[in-house]
Amino acid sequence: MKLTQGCFSFLPDLTDDQITKQVQYCLANGWAVNIEFTDDPHPRNTYWEMWGLPMFDLQDAAGVMMELAECRRVYGDRYIRISGFDSSHGWESVRISFLVNRPPQEAEFDLVRQEVGGRAIRYTTVRRQIAHAST
Amino acid sequence: MLDVPHATTTADSEAHFDLRKEAEAAGITNTLQQLEQELIGLRPVKNRVRQIASLLLIERIRQRAGLASAPPTLHMSFTGNPGTGKTTVALRMAKILHGLGFVRRGQVISVTRDDLVGQYIGHTAPKTKEILKKAMGGVLFIDEAYYLHRPDNERDYGQEAIEILLQVMENQREDLVVILAGYGERMTSFFASNPGFRSRIAHHIDFPDYAEDELLVIAELMLRERGYRFSAAAREAFEKYIELRRTQPFFSNARSIRNAVDRIRLRQADRLVSDLDRMLDVADLETIDPADVLASRVFSGGADVRSAKP
């Protein structure tokens, strides 16, 4: 199952050239670009681990791509995403976030239905345990 | 990545190239002219810069014509005494490279050892990489590069910075251009102990010292920029000043001249203010008198004499 999180995730995976262009777009807007990775891509897991510090004051996407290559070398078996943080007044928030790396074996989730007090229903997203998962 | 995405597809349609138009489109005619006008002397440097610009221009046209072209190695080293214009030329060089599309953004990041080398284990690599990332798409100007290498301390972190630099200089040649600058002799010994650097740098440019008449022209140019001019007698006095100053210690070419000009302005202002009852006209305000020049301690034996008696 293809994980769909962030921008572009319903499209085919971005090529490196396309990632470069997206990053360049972020930099042109003056956003700080950040690389994050995780082995727990649960939709409720907002806080992924940071690959180094967010990159401020960059002019060219090549710098980000250099870090991304390094991150992929170390954590190629995890999900990696790139986010662009807009610090300008009124935004002060992440403006874009997209996946740039998927593990060979994607994580899968089940929606578990649970009946609670009365006939209310609760739904929980549960990671499916895959026997030959890489992690 | 160069600015010519469709190198092969346009090859057939374009068989003739208007060199003048190409050069103007890239903005190098202007930049070179500016270089010629604003920088006095430096003949060998200008020649070399022009050669590099020509090579880059031809390389760009060759690409469009579909001829074989290897992206040229553009890393440079500028050697020369203090105040010979290394930084100024580096800034111009970035403009030329940007105009020709050999660097994408054209910013110049000017750093010294402190910006690259960390203070403790594990501090250097992130620091160096951070600077490299900022310089991507532009020019990284490393001033006094020989400080990176400390031969007396083999555990010095400078070596780590050098290794990262070399790696990026080799692998990401099209992403950034590194310019090393420093004083001649020390750079020579720096290259001797880091042969990797020497071989990765294509252009070694030596900046000669300025001649006395060139220094005078520089001084006049600086004064003009600030809206002053020498009186005839002051000009003569300044010629004398240059002659004396050059023989004294800590002479650093154009930088010494700039400092001298600033001090002369100070003395001129002081001279004008000392007589409060006087009516000033524009000529008074912009003219440097010989007295302003001659009051310099250079004429009384130089900085050393003054500092000897506190």
C-alpha cells in the first residue's frame, strides 16, 4: 500500500530533479527547508526525527540535495520527508511537506473498529505487523 | 547543471553564433569593462580573468552547437600581498560566472578558518557543511586559506575541514566554485602540504604589487568616489607619501592607501573646523591641501617611531 502523506503523495514518486525544483521553490520563497525521517509513519505521528538542523540562508537546492543524499545513505530504509517552514509574520508554520523516500517495504495500516459505551463507535489506525518487514 | 537545457535539440537550427551578442547577453562585456575601469593595474590578473571568461563563453556556445564539452574546473586560487584586490576580483568573478550560467545563483560567501573549523570533536563537519550548503550555486571565497592547515598540530580540526572541502570540490564541481586566497609564500607551502588542493584548482592567479603611479591613481579614484580632490601641491605631497610609505613596515598596497585617504579626510575636516569664523565654499570642502597629507606620521619616520614612545 502506497503511503499517502503530505503534498504530491497521490502522484508517482518525485524524481530527484523534481525534488530539486520543489526545494528551489521553497528557497525562492525564503522558507527554511528541513529534512526529517522516521520508521513510524503513523498519520498521527507528527514529530519525525530531524536530519540535522533546518537549513536557513540557503540560495540553491544543491545544498539540500547533498544532505538528502547523505540522509538516504544512512536511513534509506525509512520514510524521509522534506518540509518548508515559512517564518514570515502571520504564517510561522510549515507551508509544504512531501515524502522523498520510502522504504522498500511500505508500512501498512488497518482501521480497527471498536464498539464502546452505548453503541458509539471508535476507530483506531493500527499498524499492521508484516512478517517480512525490514524493521 | 548549466543554463542550457536543450543542448542537443537546438544544434541543427543554429549553425552561426554572434559572438558579440552572446557576450553581451551573458553580461561579460560589461563586467569586463567595469573590471578594466575600476581596477587599476593588475595586468596579469585582468588577462587571466578575460581568458577564463572567453573560455566559458566559447564553452557555452560549443554546448549549444552540440560539440563535446566537459564542464570546466573553475576552482581558483588568488595569491598576492595584502591589499592587492583579491576579494574585489573574487566578487567580480562571481558576477562573470553567474552571467555565463556556470554558477546558478552568483552569491559570494566569504569565509575564513573560523567559519569552517569547529572547536571540538564533531563540530567541524557540520560547520563546514553548513557553509558549503550556503555557498551552493555560488562562489565560496576562503580568505587566508593556509590557516586551515596547521602543520605543527596534526590533530588540528582544520584537516577535517580540508577533507570535506576537497570532496565537495571534486564531486559537486557544477554546484559551486571555490576560490582560495592568501599571501603568496604561505599559500605555496599550504599547497605543498595539501597536494589534493593544488591539483583540484585549475586557475592559480598571482596578484602583483601595485607600482607607485598606480597607487596614486588608486588614491585619486578613492578621493573622487568620496567627492574630494587633491590640490596640485597635495598631489605631489601624496606622491612623496607613497614613496615613503612603501618602504615602511605593514604596507598593504591599496588598503594602506584607503586608510591614508581616510586619515587625510580626517585631517582636512579638522583643519576646516579649527577656524570657525571662516566662510567655506565648495572648493574648500572638496580640496585636499598639502598640509593634510604632510601631517602624516609617515613623514616623521613611520608608525614604528610613534609607537616606540608612548
